[in-house]
Amino acid sequence: MTTPDLVFGGCLVLGGGLLLLTLIFDDLFGGFLNAIHLGFDLGGVSPTPLVLGFVAMFGIGGLIGEHSFGLGVGPATLVGVVAGLLGAGVVFGSFKVLRQAESTDTFSLQDMVGSSGRVAVAIPANRYGSVLISFAGASHNMGATADAEIPAGRVVKVIGVAGNNLVVESTPVSTAEGARSDA
């Protein structure tokens, strides 16, 4: 294995691997790579994935230039730079689309007051259980408390907030009998 093969291959493995980890484990792995973050964004995209995309594609381009086209180290490096710029552009476009797909709407627990949900874990009187509630386009499993015991499966209404938990009350159970006539 030649030195250019090691350099181009190392760029491919290192850049591609770190880019993949950034894409999959952004919340966990992103903090580690924030050391590379230079304090600015490019169109809402951190420069870290752009650099990693460039490095990975530089490696691929260099290997292709050297082995497929039979170029020397200098021209293969130039092919690597062009491929790296294209790769950084693709990463920029991909991360820009992903960033735009994220929701910017935030809400507080207080916004849930008045909403209905279903008890997931029974709520003993003045103790805690959990409620499944659909709010702001997503399902949330929230801690909940109530003054009276509420069994699992019962529909409840949020009437307040206590710390990080919802305060709920049972809604009246409707019967399947309907109205009766005494005539």
C-alpha cells in the first residue's frame, strides 16, 4: 500500500465514519464534535458536517483519480479536492433539508390545559401515574396526578400543571344505551 493510498483511504474512513456518526447520533455525538465548531453557521448548517463531507469525498476522489484514472499524486489530489467540494455541497443540501424539517414550534405544559388524554398507568388519589396525550402533532407520555383515583384506560382532561406533571380529572363515562323513552 502506497502513502497516497493510506492518506486517501484514511480520509475516506475518518471523514465518512464521523459524518455517519454525526448523522445518526447527532444529539450524543454532536457535543463531541462541537469542539470543531467555529462559532458560526453556514446557512443554518454547522461547518462540522461540511468539513467531514469534504474529507470523506476527498478520500474517495483521490482514490478514484489514482486507481481508476491512473493519475499521479498531484492530479489525483486535484480530483480529490473537486470531489470534496461536491461532497460538501451534497452534505450542505442534505443537512439544510433536515434542519428545515425540524419543528420550531415550542410549547409549555401550561398549553396542554384543556386537552384530553388517556391514562396509561393508573393514578392513585394524590399520587402519580401517567397519561398519553396527543398535543402539538405528537404523542406525549406525561406524568400526571389527580385528586381521585383514576384507573388505566380512562379518558381524562388536563385541568392544571404541578411542576413537571399534569393535573387531570376523569371525564364522565358515556353509556352506550342512549336516551330512553317512557312513552
